[in-house]
Amino acid sequence: MAGGDSLDVDGRRIPITNLEKVLYPATGTRKYEVIDYYNRIADVMLPHLAGRPVTRKRWPNGVDSMPFFEKDLPPSAPDWLDRFGEQHSKRVITYPLATSRADLVWFGQMAALELHTPQWRVPSDESAPKADRLVLDLDPGPGVPLSQCAEVALMIRDMLEAAGLTAYPVSSGGKGMHLYARFERPVAPDSARTVAKQIATSLAASHPDSITATMSKSLREGKVFIDWSQNSGSKTTLAPYSMRGREEPWVAAPRSWDELADPDIRQLLFHEVLERVAADGDLLGGLDAPHDDSEDTENSDDDTDRNDRTAASDDDAPDPVQASAVVSLREYRRKRDADKTPEPFGDDAFAQQRETEEPAGPIFVIQEHHARRLHYDFRLERDGVLVSWAVPKNLPDDPGQNRLAVHTEDHPMDYADFEGDIPAGEYGGGHVEIWDRGTYETEKWRPDEVIVRLHGERVQGRYALIKTGDKNWLAHLMSDEPRPIMPDSLRDPRPMLATDESIEKLDGRDWAFEGKWDGYRILLRYIDGNFRLTSRSGIDMTADFPELRSLADDLGLIDVVLDGEVVALDASGRTNFTLLAARNNTDDDLTVKLYLFDILYLNGTSLLRRPWSQRRELLEELAPAFARSPYAEVPALLDGPGRAAVEHSREQGYEGVVAKRRSSTYQQGRRTTQWLKHKNWSDIEVVIGGYRPGRGNRSHTIGSLLLGLPEDTGLRYVGRVGTGFSDAQLRALAEELEPLRIKRCPFVDKLDRPVASSAVWVLPTIVGEVRFMDWTTTGHLRHPSWRGIRRDKLPGDL
């Protein structure tokens, strides 16, 4: 480079002006630094601009001023700039094509901070341009951090990898991220746009609380918007390595996938990008490599390439379902070697047969597959492919059952006739034979729910497939009969209770071990669409936990009664009853979750007389229904024997362990030795009978609570507790006890004069919980500490 009023860049003379002008006032970044950046970044940036018309966004007076877009080259543009003329509605617009370092320096001199390009390259002949890459713009809504965009990018990466496409992440230099993928054979822009839309809408349907594919800004609060529209032939995207006209000189920076796992990921400044490129080179090296045009010849002998090319380069934009099938069949072929497996690869014979026949309806097939583990493959004809699920235990034959179904890649239609042996070592290696086949009718087909009526030789009836997670679905046989009447024994269910007894000598053969959770025992009842939560005492607590209502959506068509524990999780992920009890009197952002550990009723069938082992198996099959919910979980069992389970519970900070005999039936409302419990601490539930006013800094509130236990003769005094309260809890307790004040002492035994003389008595209706060391010789609690009110219990329960 030479000094003076011009620069010499690789033999090109570029006039320069105002090098000291500040273009980014917040950081003091000057025009000469912008020019220097584009000069130094040229080697890695130019391959991603090559052949793409460049639209410039210019800030001649700095980023605090109004910018303008510039498409057409001005008359003063250098003669050596390559050009591309594109016919617009009334005129031809002449765009620059960036081919050299000098081009980028000239853009910098013009204060063209942002360079935007389409996803297509200028064709070498008169044909229409074709897109050689896919882009998805991840735009965070209000309050959404960049790390949430990174999580969505990882989901999209997995979808693209399943389709045989490599994804490349770029932090946009603005608020969000761009995700690119390379088409090995270019496609029509409308086809690329349709595939991008299918990806976006599919993820939005699977994650409606965190992702949207809708452009309306009113729907973006707390969500990531996946903008699929930038694949249109008329749209452009900020080019990789371009600067941004934002407050600071951020850059559209290629990132590694490891970086996307960092919760503190942020946008990068131009000098950071230069340092990264010097150290690591171009992280997008494989995105815009030249294409081999010979792969698109009509006479290719490679069947797989021919089929992929037909799918990927069709100029007619497919509908979303067809676009999904294009991606899925590519995944099917990617997993298989046509030279090693006898499986079909999607020739036209079956399709031609379907066209010449007069089919009674779309077909289904169930194939028995003796792979590493025996399972059954359930396939439904849909839009020219077989949409497929692997069902480990086959479709259920009882409306009281639900079976796990794992969604797999779509298969070609000719797979419906396939029987034979897939060689060992190949994908799905093992024997395949047709178990049943027939036709079906569709009642509903949505991204998360499919209802069909099957007409086969061995299987008939209405089946629902309900999506519960990423690939997990539940298969359910729907009864055509009226819904079964709920048994009277389960209209007002009560939980089974455990007995305090040592479990350390119990074996793991006859006994199962669960964590004892520090929360409220809850029964979830979801029948005929009605959702209800009740406590151990029958108190309706549905309104107490409004966040749990979303579980009704996860259950879908399933009628069920479940047993569990509502807990609050602290920052370490451990259950904390004090947080749960005080949740309405604190500003802390608590995580509330329902831990589920038993099932009493399922789709018209009472499970009370089934052994625990069968109930647990059914519960685990139902567990995927909650896989996407932040509010429910089926915790894993603890390894036995009893001594090991207790030790593990102590290490993990659990409240204790519950041991359940594997053969035990569910005995509602009874405390039984079929279930035993071990507690790691001494906790007790007590009744508040009064309080002593506070002194000093507690002079206007409660000093200590007077506690009792109900007995046949009345309320027995067991001492007082004055620690473990927050100021907010004390204020709330004082307000709650004020209307309960009475004149007579509710305790049957005589209290010490100093305590009784200053006590305020209250109606003994509120149950609380305290933790204590042991009992004194006078029958009082030693070193008690308040834990909270038990809203789920009444005094008669103690």
C-alpha cells in the first residue's frame, strides 16, 4: 500500500478520503481501521462473496447517522470492478461482484460497512440462478440471550446432519445467529426456501414455547424467530465476515460448534475476528468451495446421485411435506450402502404400480425386525414415502396400554414389499419380514399428533400416535366404545403411605429404591380433559401450581391418575422444602417440578391391583410424554441394596429413601410395610397453637411459634420455634394468624408461666414442618428450625 490520497492494492489505484473520520463513536473506530479490516480479511471473505451480487449498506457519516442501501453501482465506481446486470421490474440494476482485495478496500472507502448477498451465484449462461447454500437467520425476541439462539442452532445442525448436510454457524454481529448449509448440487431458490420453511415450522411446532417461525413481532416475546425467507431469490443476507453498522464494530463471525455450548457466548468485534482468522483460518472453509458441474450430467450411472439430484435440483418448489420427504430419503440413503444391503433405494417400480392400480387407500405395513434387539417397524404411506416408527413392543392391542414409538427416517415406497436379511455390520443388520399390512384412513395428521384407522389382517382399529419428545411418540389404541366409567375407588384418590423402618438390610431383588423428595405429596388426575391436583389430605391444589397445568397438553388423549411429589429446586438442583413453602413470599425465581413415581389409572383401567413392577413399567413408557416439559419428570430408581441406596441419597443431599416391594399393590390411603421409608434428617409436622410476640428487631411481629401434636385428648405442646424464618415469612405468618386469634389456650397440657403469660393463642388449624435434632426429656423438640407451612395437610392428618 502507498501513502498520499490513494492506495495501491494489488495494482489497483483507489482514491481515499477522510481516513480519520470516526465511524463508530462508541469505540472511536475510524474509517482507516474499517479499510484495514477489509484489506486483511479479504483472503477468507472473498470465497463467500464470489459470484454473488453485493448490496451495500453505507454509513458515510458514521453509525449514529442514517444509513442507506445501495444496489446499483454509482457512475464513479472503478472500471475494474466486475459487474452483473439484473432485470428488475422497470430497469436493469448493475451490481458489483467482489473478486479481489481491491474491491473490498473500495467498499470500505465508500463506508459500506455491511455487505449483503443472496444465496445464489450468477450463472455462467442464460439459465436462472440456483441456490448453492441454505441459510436460516435466528433472530432473538425481547429478553432472549444469544445462548438461546445457539441452542436452536444446535437443533438445526442435528436436523441438517440427518439429511446429510453440514451446518456452519455464524454469530450475526447483531442480536442473533446465521446458520448455513451447502447444497452439493444447486437448487432453485424457491426449493431452498421451502426446505428452510419446513425446518423452521417443524422446530416451532416441537418447541412452541421457545421457537417461532412466524414473522409477527408480537409473537416473538421470549422466543427465537427462525427466519427462513432469506432463501428467496430476491432476498439477501449479511455476508460472512462483513462488519455491522451497530453501536460497536461487530462482525458476522464464523463460530465453532464448541463455542455454541458456552452459556456466555457473545458477538465478536472486528479485531477479535482478525485474531481468530490468524490463529484458526476460515471456519467456513467447506461452505463455498467450487461445485463440480459434472455431477449434474443427465447420464450419471450412480443411482443414489441420480435420485438425490432429482430431489434436490427440481426447479419446481415442493410443498413442505414433499420437502421434508426429500430430506428424509436423503437420510435413508446416506445410512445405507447399495452395494452391501438388499434393501430397496426408491426406484420407480412401486410408484408406477400405485399409479396403474386403483388403490383402496394409502397402505400401512408392520415389519418384524430381528436386529440387535427385536422390534417392529410401523410405516404409513404419506406423500410418496413411508413415514416410519420403530415400536419395540409392537402396536398395543388394549386401550389400557400405551407403547413407545420412536420416529425414524422416512423409507421409500418399495420398502413396503421388503423381506430379507440385512448383512451384519450394516445399518439395521438382521432379518426383516412382513408381520402385517393393509390400508388405512387418516383422521388427523399434525406434526405432533397422528390419528389413523388401520385395516389389516392382524391389526384393525383407530390408533393415535402422540409426539412426546424429539423422536419419541406414544402409540395408543383408541376405543370406539364410550369412555369407560371412572371406578368409584379413584374418584377421590388417596396416596399410599410408607412406614418408618430400617431399609439398610433390604436386597435389590425384591425391593426397589426411590429418592424421598422434600416437597408436597400430590395426586394428578387428568380425566376427560379435566386436570386436577390434590394433596395427601384431598385438598385441591390445582390453583397453587398453575405452571403444572401445561402437563395436560403433554398428556393429550391419555386419561390417567398419577402419584408424585411437587418440589422446588434450589440453585444446585436439590429439592428444598423451605423454598417451596415460602414461594409466595419471596421474589426468587423458583423452579417447581412434579416428580412422578406411580400410576393408579390409565385409559379406563384401574392399576391398583397390579404389582408395583408393572405399574413402574407403564409409568416409564409414559415418561416420554413429559420429556419436553420443564415441570415434570420420572426420576430414576436408586441402585440397591438398601444400604447403598441410603448412602447414595446422603451423598446427593436427598431427604431420604423410600423402599417399595416390587410385588406390592397400591393400597390407597393406607400406611403399609410394603413401602418403607428412611429419612436422612429428623423432620416433624406440627400444628401452630399460638405465638409469642417478638422483641428488638422483631418487636412488631412474631418472636416464636408455639407448636403441638394432636392426640386423643387434644393438642399436646411440644415446644416453640424461633429460627429458620425470613422477614417475609414472619410478616406473612402474622397476617395469616391474626384472624385466627382466640382467648383460650388450645394446648391440653400446662405451659411454663413465662411462655403462657405472653402468648397469643390461635385456632389450631395450620400445619407446619420443623427440622430438629432430637427430643428433650420433657417431650419437647430440641433445637427446632422452621421449614414452612404444609398447605397440603390438615391437623387431622398428623
